[in-house]
Amino acid sequence: MTIYVALLRGINLVSTNRIAMPALRSLFADLGHADVRTHLQTGNVIFTAPRVKASDLEKRIAADLGVKTTVLLRTAGQMAKIVTANPFAGGSADPARLLVTFLSDKPGSDRAASLDGLAAASEAVAVVGQEAYLHCPNGYGRSKLSNANLEKRLGVAATTRTWKVVTTLHELMSG
């Protein structure tokens, strides 16, 4: 059995795409997944399964809960690598200003390079594999490194989490 986190894109934002976490946990359990837990209200589902496809989860969420969303999956091993690969963590950067954007596919180097002009002078972005690491010292809400802009520039689906959420998910998956 593999430990996964399903990261749902764009749910429970203001009043759109509302999903109750008990209903989401029930859906994952009904699919035969074990040890199903959610973290926060933003669509982070930790579970164990022998094998799972994001597209199958997306179809069931749409059919059963009436919400069309993109699901990105990462294993516990992948999350451990994501945490250790952050080029901005551990330095002088405020951890509260760090984020990770999870990508559906690894973008080409030409697309990744297109982010250089998007970041403000005080900001930093680095694409490593299927993640984009962000440092937004003036706040993510003021940055042009938004999820929508990254999706457009990189040509992939994406969902963004704060560094605190990423490290907490990693801890929950590890322990």
C-alpha cells in the first residue's frame, strides 16, 4: 500500500466549489482507500491505496459531489523529496512567505524560463521537477506568481499550497 496525498485545485474558495470534508473523506473511503484523512478545508486528502489515478478521483468527485476539480497526487516519498528540494527553505527567507505550486506535469525548460519575467524584483521562483517553489516576501496575494499565471505560462494544471501546509502534509504522511 502506498500513502498518497490528493491535492484538489480550487475548492472551498469563498463560495465556489464547496465540498464538505466529511463527504470528501466518505467518497475516498467508498472507493476502498484506507486511512483517509483531510487536512484543512482546502482539499488535501491523505490516504493509502495500492494504486490510484487522479482522473478516476476527478470523475468520482464530479459525479458524487457535483464539483469539477483537478486532482494532483503525490506519494509520501515524493513529498519528502519536495520538502528537501525547496531552494528557498532554511535560508533567510521567511517560511510564511514560501509556497509550493504542484504541477500536473513537468514543464519544458523553455516554459519554466518564462517565469523569470513574471516574478517581481524581490520575488523568486524555481521549477524543480513537477513543482514550482515560490518566495513572495510581499505576500502571495500581491504577486504575479499566481496559480492562474503559472498554469498559463507553464501549460499545465496546478494548485498552490503554503510551505506550512506542505510540511504539515509531509509530517502527516510520514508519521
